[in-house]
Amino acid sequence: MLFEQINQKPFFILGPCVMENQELLYTVAEKVAEAGQKYNVPVIFKSSFDKANRTSIHSYRGPGLEKGMEMLMNVKQRFGLPVTTDIHEPFQAAIVAEVADILQIPAFLCRQTDLLVAAAQTGKIVNVKKAQFLSGHDMFYPAQKVIEAGNNQVILTERGNMYGYNNLAVDFRNIYDMKAFGHPVCMDCTHSVQRPGGAGGKTGGDRTFVPMMALAAKAFGADGYFLETHPDPDNALSDGPNMVKLHELDKVLAPLVG
């Protein structure tokens, strides 16, 4: 049902980068649910239970798998939203699939065969983020791993390429190229403005460019949009420089739904 909706209308994956606490998830989920109702489009709530690839070992990672699934289920039950989160190890797939409607494969891990197969075998939608070192054409093979594991519900997500130290650039032709495979293609509008590891032991970036990234992706035929959002991103525990301020979310979404 959800995958059919994603194939019919623009869809949005929205939420705070990491699960800081339950109240934050409720605050953001309320706005996400309102956006879905206002624009009559599929919205999926996203937040991470573990940020396993933080720049520094001292950075906040999240509440962990067990507590994170409890927090995500609370959001799902209170707001009736489909939810997604990222997995990093094959054993996590079946556990997360008990709650999540979409399993997200992080960009750095998109070639990890065992992870892709484990996600596919849950029967849930699998959202594979394109690695910063791959082209759009290269994403045929991660998608093929999911499909040959028995699951045709695949989303491919563009999130930029590394063209130099501590910086990303987006080649929007990747969206067009990935759409040729027949899967919905999503644009990660917030992680694509990152400066990985470029802020003294943590990732920097500039949220100013998020609306432009989204509109450019729309011009290239993106089917969906991934945007992280937070009520106070400057004090967020992860990826604050790239997240959209929650009170500005509607302003970013409005041009994308027409």
C-alpha cells in the first residue's frame, strides 16, 4: 500500500537526524503529520536510533536499538505515520522491520551484500542511499541485490558525491540515470549540503542550500524528498548545520508538491 502511494505521488521522508528524546520525536512528528494532511501526499517519519558513522568517537550516537524501536513505535501509534530508520548490521533488519515500514541503507554501506539481502528478506520497502563514491549508473547493482533477494520494493536516494576534502557536490544527472531502473528516486536534500568531518571533529554544512537542492531535484524528475528537520537545529546533537528549521519546513515543502 505505502509503496503504491510512493509510486503515485511526491513523497517525503522527514524527521530529526537522531533520536535525542521522545518529546523531540513527538514535536517533529506532529508537524510531519500536518504536512501530509495539508498536501495530501505520503509522508514518512525518519529518525536514527544509532549514528554509527559519527566523525568522532565522542559524538552522540543515539538511544540504541531497543530503546530506539520503542520510541519509533510510540510515534507510529500516536500519529499514525509510517516510519523509517537506518540499519547498519544484518541482524538489525528483522528487529527494525517489526516497527519500520521502510528500512534505510546508509550511503557508506550501500554495497554491503549481506545488509541489503537481510533488509530485502524482511519484505519491507528498502531505501538504498547512493554512496558518495558511486554514480547513478552504479546503483543498478545494489538495487539488483535487493530484487534478487526477493523484494521489488526499492527506493534509490541521491545524496551527493565527494569531489574534494570535506565537501560534497550533487550531479543531478544521477537522478535521471537512476530513474531509468524503474524504481522511485528520492533526493536527500539535507545530507547533500554536508561538509563531512569539516567542522573540527564533526560534520558541518549549510542548510541555506536545502530548498535549492530540492527544487533542482524536482526539475530532474525526483519522485521523493528526504529532509531532516529540527525545532532548534543549531543545538541538535547530530547534523544540526544541515537540518531545516521546523518552523520553516512548510515553506520548503510547498513548491515541491505541485
